[in-house]
Amino acid sequence: MERRTVSGTLDRSQPHRMEKTMGESNAMIIRKAYQDFAQGNIPGVFAAFDARIAWHVPGHSPLSGDYSGHDQIGGFFQRTMELSGGAFSMDVHHVLAEDDLVVVLATVNARRNGISASFPEVHVWRMKDGKAIEFREYQGDEQREDRFWS
């Protein structure tokens, strides 16, 4: 796309960028994975993940731990839904990306044992060749999340 000055002459001082940066592409991949998760499309979520993705959830709750690969992470998703009786969702507020890192600012919403709760979280994704190879969750209040899920 050509840029023209007010007088109509061609402006070549700032070339227009036609291709997305790696960070923008990675952000789109992760944003779509959250949308797929919200719609229950777990195969769509896994399409964004490398087969050997490393997954880390901090704390001491039944969900805390290190997981590896689609099978273990699928088990983590199932356990999350079991503990919440299916009343689990995430609100994605911002998706920030640079090169191979994508950072998501989100709120996790869940209901368990008759109690509803919302938790601010930061999710850090590391990407390689268009696939997520690592996920690391940072909780706004780890002890509160531990109590809720335990």
C-alpha cells in the first residue's frame, strides 16, 4: 500500500509494513487457542500446542504441577472441569507479544462447592515455529487459588 502526502506525492520515508511480525502472528495463534477453549474446541486448542509442550501451574492445589504433552494437559483440563463442575471460564483482557513470547492478562472464573470466585492471572507462552512450546501461569493470589481448588 502506497502512502501519499497531503499534496498527493508518494511518501517513501516510512515503508508500509505488509507482513505481520512474528509476535503478531504468535499473538493471533494464542488468542485463537483461548477462543477455542471457550467454545469447548479442545482439538483446536491442541492445534496451537507443540506435541511436547511444557505446562506449569504454581501452588499446592490439586491442579498445581508440571505437565508435559497433549495427554497430560488434556488430563489437566478434565480435572479443572471436574473440580468446577464445568463452571469454568476465562476472560482475556490483553494479549501482548514480542518475538517468541506471548503474555496474556486474564481473569479465571470458576465455581466450586457452591462458591464462585475470580482470579487475576498472567499467562506466559513461549512459541517456536508457530506452536506453543511452554506455558507458565502466574497467579495474582496463589494462596487464595490453592484454598479454592483444594
